[in-house]
Amino acid sequence: MRILFVGDVVGRAGRSIVAEHLPRMVRDWSLDLVVVNGENSAGGFGITEAIYQELIDAGADAITLGNHAWDQREALVFIERAPRLVRPANFPKGTPGRGAALVETKTGKRALVLNAMGRVFMTPFDDPFAALNGELEACPLREAADAIVVDFHCEATSEKQAIGYFCDGRASLVVGTHTHVPTADHQILSGGTAYMTDAGMTGDYDSIIGMQKEEPMRRFTSGIPSGRFEPAVGTATLSGVAVETNDATGLAVKIAPVRIGGRLAPALPEFWG
């Protein structure tokens, strides 16, 4: 199976490059499954129903969230009628929506998409290890799902790595989101799970993690907020990770970073031509 994960889409710039490139990538790379993190897609904070549908129409099979899941209040309602929108599985019991979605891929296979949020330097929600373990045991790779993708939305690289090893051999891909900077540690772990600490953001990198530089710079230098964070609006880079799995096992055989457009050096999965 050919899987593309697209890192945190930030604002209009991020949405624009997804709309521009993702349909062609699906076609030219014969992608089976596309997962997009969309928790910053609405003005940098949260997601709306219209944007959810926009990302689905561009080629996403599932959209994951994170700590900004409810910044657009409508998400608390429309998530119930958006079966491919996945919020962190370790949110408190009774939270609207779902932390796991078993979706049909573009080629008719079954893919489980999981989302969880870290607790180090973040709001300490329920145990992400226990939450993910429950989902992985309920829908095992090969038995109930042809592929499993875990988006771990987390601040600390150590916690992301721990989740990678915790899921090794039980997921096709574990990829980190939230810190908006692509890491260079893409690899296949010893148990066969593809791993990358952070996929990076899909947005304008002439920014401070996707936001116009002035307000965060002012807060860093003076400690005084004077306005809202606003998404940067320059040319974006589409950042993510490409994975190919063994159809017999559901585990990874190839992994490569993806970077298209904008300021960052381009990176494409050579194994897909």
C-alpha cells in the first residue's frame, strides 16, 4: 500500500498548496491512502466543516486533529457527522467525535487511522499509551486492518519516540505532528513500523511555526501580547512523509520525506518515480 501523510496544514497558505498539489500526487503516485493533519487549517486554529470537506475533496482519506481541535466551536458539532475526522483518542471520556477511524482506501482496502496527544509540556489528558494500545488491540494490523497510521500530536521528541517504539510491529506508520518543523530521522523501526518524529507543517516557512513573525517575536522579546497570532500568507511548502507497505504484513518497506514548493529544499520519494 502507498501511504502519504501530510503534516499540519496551517491557514490559507497551507490549504492552497494542498489543493494545488495533492490531486496530482494521488494520481501520479497511485496513492492508496492519504492522511492530513488539519488542526491548524482554519486561520491557524482549528478546522471548519467547509475546510474538512475541502481537504477530503483534494484527496484526503482521513483528517487528524490535535490540541487545537475545538478552536472553531462548530467542530464540536460537525465532527459527529464527519466520519473521517479523527481527534485525539486520549481526550476525556464523553468528548465528541472519535479517536480512531477505519476508512476504506482508494483501492478498497481497510486502513485504521489513529490520533493521540502527548502529555509532556502539553495539557495532561488521559494516557496516550493506554489509549493507543486499546485501539491497536481492538483492530489489529493484518487481521482487521490492511494498514494502520498513528498521528501522535506531541511537543516532546522523547515522548514521540517512545510512542514509535510502543507501536513498533503493530502499526504501518507512526508520525509526529504539532512542532511544525520536519525532522530528519525518518526510518523503519526494527519491528517494521515506519517512523518520523515530526512531519513538519504544510504552510509558509517564512514565519514562526506558520505564524506571521511580528507578534510571536514581540512576545518573546517583551513578554507582552499585543494582538492575535495570524497565519503567514507567503508561498507554502507541502511537508509530509511517504510510506510503502508490504501487503502481506501491513508493515513498512520504504519511507521517505516529502517537501514540495516554498522555501525548504525539495524532497520526493524516489521509489515512486
